[in-house]
Amino acid sequence: MKNKTALFLSIIVIFTSIANATSLQEKNIKLEQAIQKTMKVFQVPGIAVAIVKDNKVVMSKGFGVIEYGKKSKVNADTLFGIASNTKAMTAALIAQLVDQGKLSWKSKIIDIIPEFQMPDAYVTREFTITDLLSHNSGLGLGAGDLMIWPETTHTIDDIIKGIRYLPEVSSFRSEYAYDNLMYILAGEVIARITGKSWEENIRDNIFKPLGMNGTKAKFSLIEQNNKNVARAHVPLKGEINVIGGNFIEKFHSAGAVASSVNDMSLWLKAQLNRGVYKLNGEDKQLFSEKQNQKMWQAHTIKSVSESDTKNDKTHFSAYGLGWDLKDYHGVKLVQHTGGILGMISKIVMVPEENLALVILTNQQSGYAFNAIANVILHSYLNISDTDWVAHYKTIKDKRTIDEKERLTETFGNIDKKSKPSLALIDYAQTYQDDWYGDIYITHTDNQLEMQFSKTVELKGTLEHYQYNTFIVRWDDRTLEADAFVNFNLNTDGSINTVSMKAVSHATDFSFDFHDLKLIPKG
């Protein structure tokens, strides 16, 4: 009888294993079909995807090509820029220092970086490590990003000095506004506490322990003979453009890491295991479970739209420390996205389901990674599904049409007969902004040109719009960041101040032209 029972149980286990394998195979086939469709619809040359379920990597695979027009294929070891998905790693390094008793989450920034100064003295005095990672500083969305991106000659010292001049848009700790500069300061905190660079810290305390052997703290550290590195792409007027990429090399702690889905799977396993990882068969702790809870705890509340509530069953959304948090169809998501010019990524974890995914792409379509992420989530969470590629294409097309109509209306209402108040040569001056520095406007061959002194790529021609407003058309069209340039005059006709604002609402928020207040320099 015992033998019959054992045989029966063995048969059940075998059939269950077969069923699970079949289910996984079906999931992967469906996902691969969705990825191929996504790449075609959104013009993405290459994508890599990994899924971790119950501490096992159930998919880790590349699709498409490393560079458009070339034959080299993306695989699971292809290096991509993970951009702001670096932030969770920076937060983890801070968590390690808290575990070691070298600082606390309540440590004041001015005690570590004495020259740190916010626009408000109270905020300067009260600003803590937790605030540094919570996007609650009171500064605006992407404030000061022009100091770090596109590639710039600004230094960390310039960042620290410039923050005090950035405009506040809300009270301290009252609102969420995504901020890269604070994560740059977090890297500086790590360096000053440990006496070692952020690069050394992340290499020795995250990459090496986890076995992320191909991952680099920044692109310039990738071996020259490594050809398995994705190129960045930007679509313009239906054509794919291969670009050099802006990898925030000098300001790495905010978003410079280059990694692959194979390596990122190791990072996700450690996250799902609350900091525990295997080394030579033994359990080791990257950071304590206590610090894991701190990083996954809501620190700054985010708004939730009616659409999110209706479609995603999302009622609460917040930012933790290095992670976005939200409820989604009854489960908690811990997630983040990352974006640099021509390359974006997405990580999603469902801790209670022991599920995680990472999507790395070499094109900047957020619609693409959202479609793929939803296919995976709905498949593994057994949520009613939809055609996510068609869903996001509809959203993309509508937004494109709406923005085109808005711009058509905007440009249709200008006074085409208006002329500048001054001779063109009178606009040609050096202008200074307190946090950015100098910006040059020059006059050559009856044409005005603008050049940001510390950002080589921000060079363009000024085209008259109406009255004393021009539009700067950047020479590098892949930036997609043309901006209005408005000259405000004094009563005597001289130039008082100059303000800027992106022309298109689709311009990346890191082009924070609106935060500039330019004053003629002498």
C-alpha cells in the first residue's frame, strides 16, 4: 500500500512538473511574440529581457540587434545603460553604511558635506539622508539637470554650489518631484564616508559580491575589446538614428551603470531575497532585511490618476528610497525606470509573488518597455490580458496627434508681421545664470547662434518667433529639445533678463530650460 501511495505521489509530481514546464513554455512563447511585435511597432532595434520567479531565472534572452543596420545580435550578456535604475544601487550602498553604523537615515547632509546649501536655510539645516533619496526637496522636476546632461564640463563642486540657486516650487517634504542632483550628492556622501569613490564602492560592495562580472559603474570602464555593447538610437521622422549616447559619466551615482539582463538577474534575486545572496554555497547579506524594508517603504506620496485607478486598480503610489512603489491589481509593485538619450530600461518586482523582471532597450520608447512589462505581469499574475502593443500604440498616436495640433494652434496664433525690438547684433551677448553658468549668443552673417558654455551639444541657431521671442533650433536634432528664448527689456530698451522654455511638451524633463534666469554679463 505504501509503495502504491508513493508511486501515485510520484506520478502527481511528474505531471505537475510537466504542466508547469508547459505553462512556462507557453508564457515565454507569448512573450517573445509580443517582444517581436513591440520592436516592429515602436522601432526598437534591440531588447533584452530577464524574468526571475521563485528564485530561478525563467527567461534571460536578447532580441534584435546591438546596432541598427548591423548584424551583431543582442544576447543576455549585452551591456545596456540602465540609467536611473542605478539609483536603487546607490540607495543600497547607503543602506550598507547604515547597517555598519557609519551613518543613519536621519544623518544631516551638512554634517557630511558642510558646503551643502539649499535655497532655504531651514531646509539646508534639516535635510537628511532619507530626504536625499526621496525626491521631496521642494525643487522642481529635474531641477538643475542641465548641469549634468547632455555631457557637460560641470563638476561635482559646481553641482553643490549651484543647488542653492535653483527655484523652489513647493514646500520641503510636501510634494514629489523627481530629482537627479540629490542622488549625485548621495554618491558624494558615500565617497566622503568611506574614503573611496562611488565607483569603487559599487564595484566592491555590489557587483563583486553578487557576481555581476560584466557590469560596470560607467560606460568608459567597459573593456575596449568588448563588442557586446548596445548602441543608442533615436527615431526621427520615421528613421532610426544611431547616436553616441549621453551616459552621465561624471555623475554616475544618479544613472551611469552599464549592465546586462544576466547580471541584473543576480541583483533582482538579492532584492527579492531581502538582501540575501549566495557566495560559494553560503548565504551572505548585501544589506539587512531592516534596511530592505526601509527602502521599500513609502516616503513621498505620489498622485494617482483616475485612469490608473480604473485600468491598473492602483489606489496608492509613492517613492521609497531608490524605488517607485504602487499597488497594482491587488499586489505591491516595487519598480523603477531609467532613461538616457537613446536607451531606456525598466525593472518591476512583485515581492509577494517572488517575481521580478528587467527590460533593457537601445531605443527611447517607454511605450515599448511598458507593453512588454504588462505582458509579463498579466501572464504571471493571471490578470485578464489585452493587446498591450496595440494599447500603447493607441496612446502614443493620440499624444502625437494632440501635441501636433497644439503646436499648430500655437504657431498659428503668432503675429507674423512682428519684428524684434532691437537689431540682431544687440541680442548677441554673454548671459549668466547663477546655477548653470555662462551662455553665449553670438551674431554672424546676420544670424544669431546660442552656445551653452559647459555643454558642447547645446549649440544652435536662433530663429525669430515673434516680437522679442526666438526659438533655438539645436544643431543636434536628436536632442528633440528646441526651446523658446524670450528677451525681457528694460524701459530704456536694453536687455534685462532672458528666459527659456521647451517648445514641445514631449521634450524630456531633464532639459530644464525653464529654471534658467539669464542676465546679461556686463
